[in-house]
Amino acid sequence: MQNFNDIKPIILWSPINITNTILFIIFLIVLYFVYKGLKPSVEKKYSVNKVALAPWKKLEDFKKDLKNLEKKYLKENKDIFYPKLSEILKNIFEYKTTKDISKMTLSEILSTEGFSPLKDLISNIYFKEYAKKIEDSENIRKDLIIEIRKLIK
């Protein structure tokens, strides 16, 4: 038979060292707060896309553009004149309606309310700008510029 004193204390010791466990938990808490302090805070920033309207504030600026167009591009090729003229018309339309028509189709432009003479001019110039063969002369171009001047007044 064996003596009771010879039994080794297998279950008598604590399998969890309490001091080391408490130190480890405190270390994890400190590590968490250090990580939160060093990590840059990410704030969600929402940006609002604003439609950039025409920078002109007066109709006089459109008149100046028409004069420059008449002086410089009246005798130029139709591929140069009509895009310049349509750009001026788009800016006038945008000024009067506060709608950006650069991304609108012709049918959407024509469906907007009001300004029917301006829409007629836009449709007239729109087709001339993209057509391969059109009836075009210096007199027709002058008439278009005169009609646009009437709209500005």
C-alpha cells in the first residue's frame, strides 16, 4: 500500500494563473485604447454635386460673344461656326431657364416649357451643326445672329 503523502498533487494546483490572466486582460485593454488613439478617425463626408451654370450674369456678355463670333468666325467653315453659335445658344438657354442642356437631347430641350423662339433656333442650328450638306451662306449666318440678338434684348 502507498502512503498518502506519496500522492502527487495533480489536481491541487490552479490551472489558471490569476495574476497572469489579469495582467493579460489589462494589456489587451490598454492595447485596444492605444489602437483607437493611433488609428485615424474616418468621418463620412458627403459631397453635393452642384450644377455649374453659365458664369455670365448679364445679357451684355452674350452680345459680346455674338460680336466676336461675327467678327472672327462668320467666314469660317460651317464645322467651326455652328458649334460656336450653338454653344452661345446653349449658354443663353441655360441663363434663361437655369437648366444645363449640355447633356439633354433635342427632344428633351424642345419639351421644356417656354422660350419657343429660342428652342426653334436651337433645333435649326442643331441640325445644321451635324448635317453633312446644308444650305449655308454668309447671309444665313448673319440672319441667325440677328435672330439671336433679338432674343437677348
